[in-house]
Amino acid sequence: WPIFLFSFVVDTWRWSVLNGATGENNYNKYWWQLRCEVQGVSPPIGRTEDDFDPGSTYDIAADLQSM
């Protein structure tokens, strides 16, 4: 079940970026918004748009579908 929620976050974020709904200056903000709303997790330390946490996800970095 937890991997399904994470996969949902990954693909929701990816499609939002690809269809232009999420702009460059909101990539990280939207990533953590989804993680909080869907998975109930928050970043361990403060994050800004200078960080690119979605890029640390293999599925995003390798351009693989999660679901």
C-alpha cells in the first residue's frame, strides 16, 4: 500500500509538470504538498525552490512510469 501512494505522488507530480500546470518555480513546493496530502509525510528539514527533491526519485530521474 505505501508504494502505491508514493507512485501516485510521483506520477501526479510528473503529469502536472509535463502539462504545464506546475511551473519551474513551484516544482519542490508542489512535490512536498503532494507528499504531505497523499502520504502524510513532511520534509525532515526546511525545503525551498533551490532544492529539487523530486530529482532524487529514481522514477523521475530515469523518466520511468511509476504506475
